[in-house]
Amino acid sequence: MGVSEYPDEVRTHTALHILKGAVVRVLGEGAMWTASVYAEGRHGRLTVQFDRKPTDEEVRAIEELANAKVAEDLRIEVKVLPREVAERTYGNVIYDLFPVPQHIKELYIVIVYDKDGSIWNINACNKQHLPSARYIGRIKVGKVRFRQTKKLLEIPFDIEP
Ligand SMILES: [Zn+2]
């Protein structure tokens, strides 16, 4: 299947997982908590907790790294696991800033594998995803915004084509 054969929102949403991996690699573990995600059409926005505004060079490095991973066509797998198994196996890295409600006992664990078999990104997420990263196309990161009072870094992006 070509890039255009998947719905834009699935492509944009999947890009969030690839981008998040790049954000953590470039900015460090201090950026590991996702506060919110947004995807509509080919536009998305990843918001993470962070303590400062990244430099232009860092933003460019995030974009380049994310696109390198798209080009490497990282594989994406979804595992449905009992919550306690997922937590025991992977730890709290599967979670975002705002907790999954306690009554949810089964999780969809989305794993993006790096080329060497290690985990590029992992997240409990029940949305639809691409089978691999190349179908995303290209990720174009926009102007980031850092909200000092809330310690939130907003990273908007578009996918092309
Ligand atoms: Zn997802």
C-alpha cells in the first residue's frame, strides 16, 4: 500500500509515536511525560512536560531524527495485555501524564521497534496505527511553544504529502 491509502488521521496519529521517540532522544528523559496529543487530518500536536523551551537546533534535530525513523520504516506492533502484565513487563513508560482509569484492566500496548530491535517508543494507546512508519510520509515540525507556568512544551507538526 502507498502512503495515501491509509487515512490521514491514522498517519498523523502514528507520527505522534515516532515523534515522541525523537523528542525523548533529543531532549532527554525530562521530556518523557506526554501531557496531551492531538491529531486531525494531516495536522498533529504533541504536548510533553518539560522545563524549558528547546533551541532551534534541538527542534531541527527532533524533526530530522523522526524523519530518519520514518525512512527506516520502523515496525509497529500492538499487543493486547492484561494491565498488570503490561505494567510488570514495561513499567510506567507505557503511561502518559494523565492516568488510564483504574477500572481499565486490559491495555493496547503500541510498540514502535527501532531497527536494532530495541523499543523506539511504547505507549498504552487504543487508537488506530499504521503497520510501519513509512506510510506516515514526511513529518514537518512547526513552531514550538513552551508554556512556562504549566511547564508544557507544545510541538505542532504536519505530515506530507
Ligand atoms: Zn497511538
